[in-house]
Amino acid sequence: MSWFSILPTAIACLLLLFVPGTLLILAMGLRNPAFLAVAPILTVSVVSVSAIVAPYLGVGWSILPVAAATFLLAVALVVVRRIPALHQPVLPWRAALTWTNRMPLLAGVGFGIGALSIAIQLRTAFGRPDNISQTFDNVFHLNAVRYVLDTGNASSMTLTAMTNGDNPPYFYPAAWHGLASLLIQLTGAPLPAAVNVLNLCIAAGVWTLGCMFLVWTLVGSNPYAVGAAGVLAAGFGSFPILLLDFGVLYPNFLSVSMLPAALACVSLFFGNRQLRNVGPVARYLLAPIAALGVAIAHPNGVMSLFALSIPILIAAWVCLAVERRRTGRSVKLTLVAGLGLLATLGVMAVLWKIIRPPAVAAFWLPVQTQGQALGEILTNSAMQRPVAWAVSALVVIGLVNVIRRPATAWFAGSFVVIAALFVVVSAGPAGRLRDLLTGVWYNDSYRLAALLPVVGVPLAALGAGWLVQILQERLISRLGHRVSPMGRPAVLHSVGPIILFVVVGILQAPPMVTAVLSAQANYSTTPDSPLVSSDEMAIIQELDDFVPSDATVAVNPWTGGAMAFAIADRNTTSKHTLTTYTKAIELLNDKFREAATDPAVCSAARAGNVRYVLDFGTREVHGGNHGFQGLQIPDATPGFKLLAQHGEAKLFQVTACQ
């Protein structure tokens, strides 16, 4: 499979991510193309809520419930907008925000450079379009997508039925799995290829546009900063590529990708002055809808949004208090707003205690000293990535600029919040305080490292925008008299910044090589791959020739056998390493190879229609030993017929229970 052959899948993926949300944007009366950055978040909200509601209506999972929900919500938004008190005239897109003649060109070029850079990085990391991540969590995520396709149910309330045995399911964020399953339904693409295409489109499209939109809300229509944000979205080793390497953490990756645009919506909610002529419907609904999508993508995403938003709340109250004091108006509203602020912070504190994984899952320990953590923040080299000197210099310049401007000073607060949390999780002493502050992210340094670019990219973009503007002014003052009035704007105001964007893109590339190579190692299928080796993959790809579609295959998920469910669409006795087994499956895991002599084993096999065994040896993804002796079938074991073998990977048919 070539990357060129999956281009139609990529186009379909972009349409899936952007079309539903764009319809809702239009229904809100927003016409400026800048709001396209918010469209994917609205799409994720609609997809994830539709997936939860559809089973209660007896509707199977497909694009139809998503289309119906989008249509109904769009109609509702149009109706609400027509309420006289909420009416906002629809303005031409150029009038919706302050717009300069250079913005479309520079923003487009910046987005193009950044999106293309990310696409190249991930294409290099993935290798082939149908390669899989050879990591622990990928067993669950790919099998969950197959489970959604097979059951016709993508609800976050029931997804864990796949792994919970006879126990009732519990909530698990399934927005990413719902999107992946829809893409497969729409295109017919192989599951691994669809997953890689989805992640590439999220990183290159959703993340990049979100960063640009957030910068827009900070500095308005500054084409230099907005364009630079697109370029710099590809320049941080800790996101987006980190969460596609470590873990692998696909739901968390989706959630973080949406954070920049979601934070911009929160800023709009609290009266961002850069966004003009945005009606009350859009102003007060975008943030809640965005937060819903971020939350169902992954709960720690919405907690990250809360943490990032605290400075916005405080800044909004301070601005209100200062304005009313300056104009000599009553302090009653200020006091009421202050009480509201305290109440909101109190609610956040309660949610902070509730919305978190079980303590047993937050087992990650500190990995470095506080000095090292601070150094990684300052040099944008979190989790031992190479130092990014050029990007780091721009971040410092941008930080100085946001602090100097009262309207953007809150963003410096957001930077401090995320930086402090990273220091605590990666270098703070393990204990109750660390658990309280960072247990939301499993006490995992990687997850918090991925949040640093959410604040780092905008700061670097503001620094780059400031530098470009300074250089522009000096060039104009020195060369302006040599350029004709007709040529001056085109050459000095457009071509110059584009050249600088290209330079920034080149300078930020070398530190990314290590991140790309690290991910590439985890997506390579080799004889020694930790999850599914090349021999094991060959057996899985041959299952169509030997195993009927209605049969179940006994597998040890720790050795990669469970991937037969995702890749070959054959039911397996286990679909994740952390599975709760029924008594019958436990018996097979322990004693299946004794089927010829133990009648109870065959009874358990017949109950689950288990007629085949994948024996991938004893090498596990994390190098442990979790038993499953019953699925280790020696040659010539009575009651088992060898059907296929590649190296040490074997497929057996169970003849003892026929």
C-alpha cells in the first residue's frame, strides 16, 4: 500500500472532520474562514454525543446519526439566532473580523508549511500507511475500532464491554474510535491505514489551524503572527508526535489537538476584544460545545482546558473591576462577579478531585530533577528531546510581548500553570500533593509534556510575528525608496515574511529528527517488533485462508495475538492486555492445550466457539510473563493441528473438541 493510494481516504477524513462542524459554524452566523479552526471540535462533539445517544434510539453506528444530529442542531441554532434578543446580522466574511489584504496569503502559506511539515514527519514515522504502533495501548485502541465496527455501537458508555468480561461496562472516551470507525465505513480503507490517516489529518489540520486561531484571538489580524503559528505548529518535539509515539495515546492526542481552538473559544466566552461582531449565540455556545468534545475525546483534556482557562477567568474579573472603578460605577456587579469567579473555581476544584483515573492507574514516578525540568521547559526539549534553540528564543520573545500587553497577559499565566504542572509531575516528590495536582494525567510526565506546545506554539508565533514586523519596518525604511509604490507592498509585505516563514521551518526541523526516529522505531514491523513481529503479522494476514469468519481464535494479548481481531477481523478470546476474563476463557488460557484429556476444556471452547489458537511464543510487549500456558502449544500436541507457521509464530486448529 502506497501513500498515494490513500489520498482519497485522507480527503474523506478531512471532510469528515470539518464538514459537520462547518455547518454548525454557519448556523451560528459566523462567516469568517478563521472559524474553520473550531469546526473539528464541533464535529467531535456531535460525533461523540451521537454515538452515546444512538443505541438508546435503536440506531446502529454510521454517518447517518451524525448527519441527523448535525442537521437538528444546525436548525436549532438558526432558530435561536432569530430570537430578537439574540439576533445578530450575518456579515460578509471580510467584515466579521478585522482583516488585512495580506492575511489570506500569509496565513495560507504558514498553514501550508506547518501542515506539510507535520505530514512529512508522520509519513516518515509511520513508514507504510498500514503499519501499526508496536506499543502496549495500541492493542486496545485498534481492537476498539474493530469492536465498534462489528457491534455498530461507538458509545463511550459501553465500549469497555469489549474487555470487561461478565461485568457491566464503564465510561471510556471513545470519540477517537468513533471517528476512526466512520472513516473506515465511508472509505473501506484497511483499519491500520485509516487510523494512520486519521491521526495525520488531526495533527496536520486540527492542531495547526487551532494554533493559528488561538494566536488570532491573542493579537487580532496580525498576519505575521498568525502565519508563523502555522509554521511553528510543526516545531515542537513533545506534540503532536509524542503522543503518537509513547503509549500510544490516541484519545489523549485527539483531545490535546483540540485544546488551542477550545481555549480560544473560552477567551471569546469571556469577552475577547480581538473578535468583533460575534453574536451572543456563537459567543456563549462555542466554548461549552467545544469543552464537551474535548471532554469526551479524553477527560484529562477538559481538565487541561480548565487549568489553561483559570488565568482567563481571573483576567476577565480584573478587567471588569478596573473598568468599573475607572468609570466610577457601583462595585455591586464587581462583587457579584467575584463571587461567581470563586464559585467557578470551587466547581473546578471539585471536578479536579472527581474527574481523574483510579489512584492505582496513576503510578508513574518522577523522572528528573527540578533543574532539569525547568531546563526542558526553557529549551523546549521535554522528555529528553533535543534542544530547540530557535523555537525557544521565539518563545521567550513572545512571552515578553504578552506580558507587556494587558489584553494578552493572561496567556503568560496559562504558560506558568502548564510549566508548573510539568515540573511537579516530572520532578516533584511522589506523594499526596503530586497526586492531587497531576493525578488527573495519571502522574504521567509524557501527557503533561504534550501540553507545553499548547502554550509554546502561540508564544513562539507571537515572538516570530514581532521579529518579522521589526524586520519589515527596517527593510521598508532602508529599501523603500528603491522600490516603486506599486511593488513595495508585494515584495516587502508578502514575499519577505514568506521567506522568513521558510527559514523558521528549516531552523525548527533538525531538533524534530530525534522525535521522528523514535516514533519510526515504534511503527516498524520487523522480526523483533515488540508487539507483532513480521512473522506474526504474516500469520495474521493469512487468517482469511484458514479461519472462518464466525470462528473465535484463542490468543495471548501480551504477545500480540489479540491484534488478529483488529487486522484480520477474526474474533479473539482477548482484545486487550488488561482484560477481565470470564471463567470459561480463564480455563482456556490456563489449560487449552489439555483439551484432548480434559472434557471441561472442550466445554469451555464450545461455549465460546473457540476453534483455533494463535501461538506467538512467550515474548511479551513489555518483556514480562503473564502465563497463558494453555495457549502455548508444543508440536504434536494431541487435539491440535498445525495450519500455518512463520518462524516461531503458529496457527493451530483445535481438533480435540470437534
